[in-house]
Amino acid sequence: MMASLSISVVLTHFNKGPLLQRTIESLNPDLPELSEIIVVDDCSTDPQWPEFSKHLEELYFPKLKIIRNQDNQGPARRLNQGGNNAQGDYIFFMDADDVLVPNRLKDIANQLQVSNCDLFYGNKVKTHNLDVIQQHPNMDTSISEDPLSFIIQHNIMEMCVMSTKSVWQKSGGCNPSLFIQDESLSLQLGRVAQKLLFTETPTVFVILDEEETKQKRGNNRLSQNLNQQHHDTFITIYDFLNSNQLTQSQQHKLKQKALSTYWKSLKFRNKKTFIEFIYYILGKSYPEKLWVKRQAQLKSYFEQLDHVRKPN
């Protein structure tokens, strides 16, 4: 017989408006095992948000808890804020404008218990068709007893993750010096987890409605700012490499990705040159040598990028 479990859900929020309610509904808020839904608002500027947030608190009382902030620090710090306030045995993180497959929340926690895993990552899928959300009632999973290597090898960083509370606490959360959390969250959790439960079965959906995307998501989508993405990916890896004892294989993969991120940034900014292309090719085969030679230079490059948000 499985022990009783309690689940906390953490959603970071900035001007998501009505999309947030759709996300909350997909969590099945009446689920007995769902003890709390923590929404960490990152100082939303939407004039309708104060009234709408009160409506949500009344509608989902007593499970919904909104943490209101007076400054905008980015999802990495807000996710840490939510995770550190969570009281459940398991903490589930997803984006506040995505949709979870029906009944998936309890299923994930149950499978973590049965398999004695302490970390879960699920597949996040983009779709224009709401009907597909109902087409994946069963979840096929695999288990890795080397979570960090698995995460690095498969480049896992989707915002569809559940961990035990103890793993969250041991991880220290996302790198607080960064704005975007994805890369940092997966590496930090993978570093301390003992067993990873993973599924390629679609679990969280990004709903791509053209009008909705333009009017409601608009410029709030961090994915539009590639300078920010490239900066946060590189600095996450740089800091992680210099703060942890990693295997040679783990270092090899992370250095390859960091060097590749630099090349992607040059291409995006139309700054690529022939010599940088040669460095990029060499970095695929000899990332350790290139990293020793260039890491300080590349860090300086990313620190000087324009249009990059950094928490105060």
C-alpha cells in the first residue's frame, strides 16, 4: 500500500492573464492529493491583474496561494521563491500558460513513489489542436540511476518537472544570478537526485493559438529574446562547471553546448566570421582544449550582450 502523498504546484507568473486560469483548471484543483497551488507573480503590469488575482483566490480557495512581488526579477528567482515556500512532499513546476494532461499530476507522484525515484521530467509538446491533450491517458516511462548524465546527454530542461521536497532543498534551486530558469533548474536538480523518472509521452502542452499568442502572450514570451536565452544558457553552464565536480563525459557535453551557444549567438547577431566557424567546428571534437583557451573571453562576450535582463 502506497503512503499518502501531498503535492505542491509552483507557477511563476507575469502578465499571463486568463491563460493562468486555464493552467490551474488543467491541474484538477479538486484533487485531494493536490495540497496547494503557489502562483508567484513577478510584479505583473497588467492593470486587470489585481482584480483578476483576487477572483482566482476566491475561486480556488483555500488551495491557491498568490505571492505578490513589488519588483520584476525574472522566473529563475520567482521559481526559487515558490519552491522554497512549498509544503508538499512533491513539488511540481510548470509554466503558467501551459496545459497539463488530465489526471497526470497524481499519476506522476504515484509512479515516483512506486519506482522510488526522486525526480521526474516529462515531455512538453507544442500543438494547435486542443483535442490531442485527451489522447495520452497513459504514460510510458523509463528510469535512470544517473540523473545528471541523463539530463545532460538528452538536453532535458522542459518546464514539466516534479521533485521530492528534499531534492529541491538539497539542490539550492535555480542560479539566482540569471533571469531564465530552464537550464539551471534541470542541472541543479539532476546534480542531487538519485533516480530520474522520465517520459517521452506528451505531458504538458503549449497551446499555439495564433490570436491568443499575439494578444495574450505577446512580448512577454522570453523565448523571443534570443540574446537572453543565449546569455543565460552559457552563464548557467559556466557557473555549473566551475562549481561542481563532474565526470569527464559530463564536462565534455556541457562544454560542447556552451561553445555551440556562443556560435548560435554570433549567428543571431550576424557577427559570425570564418575563424569563429573554425573554432565552432573544433569545439565539437575538442571542447576541453577550446574551453581552457576561450572560457574567459566567451564569458566576457556574454556579459556585454545587449538587451539582457539580470536580477538586481
